[in-house]
Amino acid sequence: MREQTILTREWVANKQSFLDWESQPTSFKQYPHFSFRVPLREHPSLKWLAQTRCITDEQTVAQKPYRRLNVPSAGNLHPIEIYVQIRNVTGLLSGIYHLDVLHEELVLIREIAGEGIEPYVGMDKRFSGVIVMISLVPFRSSWKYALRAWRYLYLDLGHQIHALGASVRHFGLSLTKMSVNERLNTILGMGEDEVIGAVYGVGEMNERSVKALNPPLMRVQPTDYTETIDSLTGAVKTTAVYNKIPETLFYEDFDSINRLRRSAREFYPNGMSDTVIQELMSIPSSPSLESLFFVFQAHSMQSGLYRNGECAVRGNFNSEILHLLLDQRFISGSNMVVLIFAEIFCADSHIEAGIYAQELYRTCEYHNSGCSGIGAFYDKEASRWSDKPLIYAVAIGGKV
Ligand SMILES: Cc1cc2nc3c(=O)[nH]c(=O)nc-3n(C[C@H](O)[C@H](O)[C@H](O)COP(=O)(O)O)c2cc1C
């Protein structure tokens, strides 16, 4: 998908900048009004789930609600939904539910007993606890970004997987790896416009056998309307479900970091300390990635390009990096930009870049610094810095 999704100066210059926000597809999937609903706040044992994906800011823009979540998303379009199978959790009917983020509720899609989705995720016994399934809704993002959305879907998914891992860890639980078989999408009632992108367990397998859930769940459209780009749908449908367990750092103030995280729109360079810059450079990422750190301004650190914590090339590359990142002006005030390159251009490396960037966001928030994921860049111009493909960038700096 690399060639079909690159940005060039010509493409950006010719692109119509006018977007009719009235035609934006809905960002929150809604199950029918007759479905049984469970408010999440009534179940403290599921606090980790409520914190995995939640609205953390709501404003009115052009007379419409503008909601932002604990996870960032390219264009704030949020092409993600979450489903859970719950079994043997006190106070809850065992069943398959949709996480309704807008209303902070679980919506029961099907009650279960001796059958379940376990056989579709590699288990022949019942799983006590919760199986979390994260789906992608390509049109929410392709509506604005066309084929470039392919990249943002997987970067956004990485952010969401990290948020799940961090939340689970904070509440003293852990993720279990699942191996998904290709019938899962069908059994969950996914149509052409939605696909499962990642699956994890939170709980443990018990001794009781389980039958494969059948027939498929009801099908509900994830958006109010859809326009399909065949090559995007095809690429997303044929991508394997991600199941690697993300590494996450532990922060005591998980709740406030999760609630307050925002993307910086402006920076105050004096507000960032060199120690934080160095700490950010030492955050581990997947071996599928290589990060280059461009320090533009710091108190006593040399400006330049850093690799493995060392200044490899001295100089101030602020204006070059700014051009590379589509001249997005606010980036010029940042202290540092991280360019994330991939060994292989594929969905997994984008997911892993999203996971890594989510940790950068959290560490910045912990240190009261600003951070923003940057998915818009002129791909070919990045070859000056690496022979690998650039897949994501993160701008970091003092908070205003
Ligand atoms: C994959 C991805 C790409 C993004 N690309 C850009 C970008 O190019 N420029 C920018 O200013 N913000 C970018 N953002 C930040 C989003 O605009 C931001 O997450 C969104 O508006 C929601 O705001 P919030 O992060 O404060 O909740 C990106 C975020 C993600 C996850």
C-alpha cells in the first residue's frame, strides 16, 4: 500500500481544501434502541474497559458536538469500535456486547451460555473474563483522507491497543494473546464496512468445553452511510488480525494522564527540560521500527539528529523537518520531532508505531509536556534521513 498512499507536493497542492463537515459519517456506532444496555459505571470491575476508550473532552463546533477521546486519531475521525465477550463476570449477563463510548454503556448483542466466540479465537474451552475485539471502520477516515486513510487506520489502532494494554496493566490485570481465525468477522456480523483489527483476552480459560457461536450476530452499519474504496476495503479485509501484546510503562497517575492527554497545537520551547527529552529518547519501541530524534531547541543539549541517545549529526534541522511535515506551522515551535521509520512497510509496523507514539504522548503528559502525532508528510522527501520508509512522526515540546 505504500505507493498508493504517498503524499507529494503536487498532490497536496491540487487537493481541494474544502471539506463539507456536514457530510462527515457518524463517529459512534449505535445499536438499535431496543437492545439491552448496561451502564459501565455500575460495574467497577470493568473500570479498565471504561478507561480503554472514553470521551475526555466535549465542545460545540459549528453547532455540532465535537468530541475528543483518550486516544488521538488522525483528523479526530476515530475509525474504531470495540466489542467484548463477557463470561462469568459477577453481576453481568454472559454475552457479546458493543462498547457504546458515547453513552458509556455496554450494549448486549447476544446472550451466551455453552457457546461463544472462543473457537473463533483459537480456544476450545470457555474463557472466563472478557475477550476484547477492536474493529476498524475505514470509511470514517477515508471520507477525508481517501487511500491515505489506510495508514491512519493502523496508526490509530496502535494507539488504541496501547491504551487497552496500559489500562489493563493499571488495574492489575494482563492481556492474553488470541489466535484469530478468518470466520470471526462473519460471526460478529461485520459487513463490508467494518473489520476486526485486533483481539485480546483479559481473564483465563476454564475447563468447560465450548461450542462455536452460531448463527452470526445481527449486522448494524457502523456509520450512517458508507462510500467504499475497493482497494482500501480489500487491503483491510486481507490483513491479519494483530495479536501481539503491547509493552506499556506504568504510571501511578494513569487516570489523569488518560483523561488529560491532548494533542499539542502550540508549543512553548522553554517549558521543556533536557532530562525529559532524554527520557523520551530512551522509551523502547518494537524492533520493527527505527526512530530518529531531531532536537531543535534545548537548554544545554546540542541541536541535531540523535540516534540511540547520541547526537549523530549536529545542526538545526527545524525548517527542513517542517517542510517534510507539510509545513504545519505549529511544529516550528517544538523542541523535538521524532521520525519513525519501519523496517517493512506493512500494517503491523504502523500499529507498532501507534503503540510507541501513544507511550510518547503519555510520558509527555506525565511531564507536563506537549505532544502531537503527525501522519501528514511528503514521503519521498524523508529518504534524505533513512533508506527505510517513514511511517509516522511525533512533534514534542513545552506546553503553553
Ligand atoms: C495517526 C495520527 C495522525 C495525526 N496527524 C496529525 C497531523 O498531521 N497534524 C496534526 O496537527 N495533528 C495530527 N494528529 C493529531 C490529531 O489531529 C488529534 O489526535 C485529533 O485532532 C484529536 O485531538 P486529541 O489528540 O487532542 O484528542 C494525528 C493523530 C494521529 C493519531
